[in-house]
Amino acid sequence: MIAAWITLTPGCQNEFIGYQKSIVRIAVLPIMDVKTHWNLTQELLEQACRLREFTCQSLQNPIFSEYRPLFTPWDEFTNAKYIMEVLRRFRYWTLWMFKRHTVTLHEIITLCNDMLDHMDGIMRAVAKQKTPWKEDLYSTVKLA
């Protein structure tokens, strides 16, 4: 919803970009919509995490106070970062295979071993965590 608000009018977009210009070299807007590919959804999450500081800052303007409840809480950004970390390796190998057009059995074995090592590492990292969403993450990775 915040992305829809920021891109609603040129005035909102310019103000949002203005908040960024003092801190970053290249100002960007949130990604509004993505194709149905999972790795593009990951790009949307990454962009939202990069822009959270600027989004929070723009919502401090009293004109936009009615939109503050739409801002994603900080703990949900933390959850999204964990999920992006799990998916990052999958994204790397997916893009690598797209570029190659042909993949040999030897490369597939390397890829599978790397993915299994990655998932084992994720499972070890969250195995003793007791928050419900981390337990869900552990179960999901274990099933994968």
C-alpha cells in the first residue's frame, strides 16, 4: 500500500525522491508490480527493504499521517531479510542457468550440492529459534 501511495502522484514521487537525494547517489522508487517469477518478487522485497528508511522519513510529514498505519513494522522487515537470505542462493543459480542455456550433469551436481549445503546452513541457523515464523521457516526448508 505504501508503494501505491508513493507512486500515486508526481508530487508524492518527487518528495520521496527528495528524501533520498541527500543520502544516496541514485534515488529510486518502490517496485509497484512484478511478474509472477519468484525471483522478481524477491527484487520487490529487496527494494522495499532498501527504501524503508526513506519511506519512514516521508511518513513523518504531517500531510501523510493517515498513511502511517500502512507502513510495514520493523520486525516484518527483519522477517523479509531472513526470507531473502534463504532465496538469494536460489536466485543466483536460477539466473546462472538462464544465462548458460545449457547445463551439464557435472554442473547440476555442483549446483545441487551447493543448494543442499545452503539449506543445511539455514536449518542450523534457525533450528533453536522459538519464534513461530522461524519454526515455520525451519519446517519449510526441511521439506525442501
